[in-house]
Amino acid sequence: MEAIDSATNSSAGSSSPPSSSPSSSPPAQNNPPVVLTPCAACKILRRRCADKCVLAPYFPPTEPTKFTIAHRVFGASNIIKFLQELPESQRADAVSSMVYEASARIRDPVYGCAGAICQLQKQVNELQAQLAKAQAELVNMQCQQTNLVALLCMEMAKSEPQPNSPQSVDNFITSPESSQANPFFLDDNLGALWDPLWT
């Protein structure tokens, strides 16, 4: 019995699994997210959206109208060709430009975005003319204000009393008022003229 028990214990000990340490477990791998919905371009074109689809970054599935407008004017093949010829840093701006031009072409089939640009240029010219007119009126008002201030200064200078200037001796002698005011002064002069006649 003791031999059977020892043999059972030894077999149980040998059959127990070894303890595994957390360091020996393999690291978890982060798989890229799987896009279930195709991009708006592939969805409208009814084709399979590839992993490296050129249109997927610029036409998300939440904005189908964006690709519909561009596809209506330029066509899918031309859009793909344009994007492939450009570097990735300029593709977003190119898509925005194509969508804007396509929208303008749909609104105005004759002139397209050129009509919108001409309209904006016309508004700019009108605003510049209004600005020039306002500046001319401002300069005119400033000139009028300057002239008014000068006129007021002249009127104030005229209204101030001027000090009486002393008359010269010659003016006092030759003036008739002075001769009438001093008759004795004239008599003395006449007497001096008649003195040589009596001598």
C-alpha cells in the first residue's frame, strides 16, 4: 500500500503543468482597423475599395455629395489621374479646388468659377471707388476746416484794439489840424519873417 501511494504521488507531481511567468507570454499585436464601408467614390462607382485607394482619403463615406459634384464635371478617371500626378501634400488642396470649380460650373454652366471671380472683382472695384470718394471728401472737409480757422484768426486780429502811435514832429507841423490848434506858433514864424524888412 505504501508503495502504491508513493507511486501515485510521484505520477501526480510529474503530471502537474509548470508555472508560466508573465514575461514568457508573447506580446499582443495591434492590428490595423478594418474599414468596412468603402469610400464615397468607390461606393458611387460600385466597385471594390482597395486598401491603397487614391480617392479614399479625400472622399470619405460621410460626404458622398462631394464626389458626386466632382465626378459630374471632371469624371472619376480624370480625378484619379490628377491626384496621381500630384504629391500627397498638394492633393487635398487639389480636391477642394476641383469640388469648388465643379460646384461653380453646375451653378453657372457658361462662365463657371470665372463668373464668380468676375463678380467678386466687380465688387472690389466698387468698394475701392467708394473708398476713394470718401477719402476725397475727408480731404475737402479738412481744407474747409483749415480755411475756417484761418478766417477766424484774421477776424480776431482785426477786432483787437491797436495802440496809438506817436505822431512825428514834421507831421504835426504840416498837418492843418496842428496849425489850427496852435495859432501862436504860426504868428511867431511870421514875425521872424518880417524882421529883416524893418531893419
